[in-house]
Amino acid sequence: MKTIGHWINGTAAAPSDPSRLGPVFDPARGVQTAEVTLASPADVDTAVRAAVEAARTWGASSLSQRATLLFRLRELLDGSRDELAAAIAAEHGKVHSDALGEVARGIECVEFACGIPHLLKGAHSSEVSRGVDVHTELHPVGVVAGITPFNFPVMVPLWMLSNAIACGNTFVLKPSEKDPSASLLLADLVTRAGFPPGVFNVLQGDAEAVRGLLAHPDVDAISFVGSTPVARSIYETGTAAGKRVQALGGAKNHMVVLPDADLDAAANAAISAGYGSAGERCMAISVVVAVGDIGDRLVEAIAARIPDVVVGPATDESSQMGPLISAEHRDRVRSYVQRATDEGARVVVDGETAGRPDGYFVGCSLVDGVKPGMRVYDDEIFGPVLSVVRVDTYDDAIALINDNQYGNGVALFTRDGGAARRFTRQVDVGMIGINVPIPVPVAWHSFGGWKASIFGDAPIYGPEGIRFYTRPKVVTSRWPETAAVSAVDLVFPANR
């Protein structure tokens, strides 16, 4: 059976304890396909020491060199889209078209980072006092550890590593042990692009590896995406150890549908955003808020579309939605639908196992009459379960959203521009879509929610990512007026 291991200092690295292994499954078939090495404290130290050594020279490299290598990486990623998507599908289970979309959004982040010469310009103030100038320089923080979730094994690492290494940091990636193969493909592409050994490292592992990275004195910053309880723990532990931490947590994203909305557009959006990637997206819509008298028509329209969603493996080109990541998660998701009636809700469509006895498949479920206090509403289910909450007024919808502990993403469907403008100002949510069901920002903006969806004040990627991965130095200078001394050189000046 294939063993998936570490990538340290530019090459595959043998584990210090070969007996520590975890299973890797094909969720579409429910069978084990590989074993993944689980890092020991010694492995953590080896990876971090490699990153520390590489940081000595990489942090002093020219912006032109970094940009050149990032452009090469972008081209290699572009030429490897299908290979990366196939790796995602094999271990995560999402269909090939969805996996290609993940890869594309990750490449956007590399494209943004290619502009690093502009992004690190800093600032300058001349003559703040007579003969005195002040300027700000942006320096790398050092060694960054990225701890990433199973649901986006390519995109989320690229969210982090693109800006981190562009800013002159070195990076240690701890991917999910559930779908680790894509991380080694990324490592190979980074190496082929010409980045020096140790700039990008992959440390496979479980909670022990995470604890090791949090405790290691040479890890300067932690980037994390995952569930809220783990995000809170990582933020508290990392900051207590003096590290810079950005930790993105869970979500319960609402989609508000006003009575004037385009019914077909809203129903199509609910299907796409609720059931895409089997609901295993932190930006998935999990709650549809029907305002006023549109509720019955909206529920009917959504229910009518569910039979058309083709559930199946990525190997079938007709599949639109794949399996869940594990048998345990499948059973957990099913339990919410099974208990919904006892909580007082009405199960309109029960997806059950989508008629597929093999693999970790669950069909699309629709639950109406959901209210706060029910577990189907309060918990982050992370599966293809769409809840419908009915409210009387727009103000009730705002109150419902703002009372929820999460503040990751939200959407509003309406034809009323005034209502849309008020909505963006009144909701306590970090990412907002107006007639857009999954408002994931493009790479030159920043990704991050509010409330229990984020810990720390630094969203991922975009301009905020540059801020997180750099530390400012402010230099105040005065120079005596002397004649400039230089050598004669007739060569056209070039960046070196």
C-alpha cells in the first residue's frame, strides 16, 4: 500500500517513527487506498529547522527573484490543473469540475502574489523635520506554519503559501491527514519552479504535529482554517506562545430571500450553494431565510430541483455532487436529518444515502420550519442539509443573522437596491453576496468572517495576507549634505 510522507528541505523525507501511520480512503468507494505518515516531535523539529535555515537567505532575496519564481509556479500550476483536480477527487471525493474550480481559485492567489514588488513598496515621508525623512519597510516574520482543512487541499494551502513566501518567509504546511496527496504535488511544483530547498516544506500528521508546531520556538506565525473550537484553541495557544496567529473557524451561512426576489434565481442559488461539494464548504449556504409570503413557493421550487442533482463518484462525468469525507462524518450528517422531526421541523426531502450503498454518499436533504434552538440550525453540519427558516419581515431576518454566533458569509436575494444597501451595512458578517450565493472574495481582496468565524484580526490572503506575513520597520534618517560618490558604469541598470 502506498505511503504518503513528508517533504522537507526540497526532497521526500523519511519519518523518524515509521510505525506512526494513518489510513487514507477513497470516499467514493469506502476503501483504504494509502497510508499517511504521522509526524513525531522529531519530524516537526526537522521541518522547522529546514525552514529556519532557508529563511536566512530567502528573507534577503530580491523582490525580482521572488516574483520570477512565483510566475514560474503559476505556469506550472496552470499546466497541472487536471492532475491536481484528480488528486483532490481521489481522496476528498469532490467531482472533477468542482476540484478544477478549487485549483483555479488557488492559482488566483499565486497571481496576486506575483505582484509582490508593488505590494511591498512600503511608505515614505520626506522632510518631516528639516533634513529628516521617515520611511517604512516591510520585513518577513520568519517561519510560517500553515494548518489546512480537508475540504480544500489545494486552494487553502495556496491562500497561505503564496503570500507567505512572496513576503520572504519560509513555510511549513501541515495538511489534513484525510487527503494528503495534493500537498506533495504542490511541493513538487514549488521545487520545479526553482524555490530554494527549505522555503516550502510539507509535514504530514495529526494533532500531535499541530501541537508540535504550536510549541516550537522557531515558528513565528500560524495560519489556520478549520472548525471554530479548534480555531479558538490554536489562537489561544499560539498567541500565548508569542506567535502571530490567524485562525479561521466555522460558519452557518444564511441566504435571505425577500418577497421581490427572482424565485428561480434564488432556488437555483440555494441548490448550487447548499449542495455543491456535498455542503463541505465553509462558504456553503446552510440556512435559507424566507421573508414574508415567499416561503411556500421557495420551498416548493427548491424541492423540485433536488431530484435533478446527480450524486455519484468523480469518475462518472455526469456526477454533480460526490461523497462526504468519511463514514463517521456521513453518519453525523445523517443524524441531523433523522432528528429534525423530533425537534419540530418538517423534513421535505430526505437524501438518505442517495441510493448508493458503497462509499460515503449522502443525498440532498431539505428541512423546513427550522428555528434557532434546534440542533439542525445551531450546529455547523458541513453536509448537504439545507434548512429553511421563515420570518415575517426584513428586520426579523437581520436580527436572526446577527444573533447567530457565526459571521462568515451571507447572501441576499432581492431586486431592491435600497434594501441591498441597508443589508450590507446592518449584518454583522464579514463576506456578503447580493444576488451572489457564495461570496468568496477574489484574491486581491481578503477572505475572513466575523464573530466566531475568525480569531485574531487578520483575514486570509489579499492585502490583509501581506500585512499578516510582514512586520514593519520605521526608519527615521538625517544625512549630512555631501557630494555623491560613484563609479563610472555605462551598463543599463538592471534589477539584481
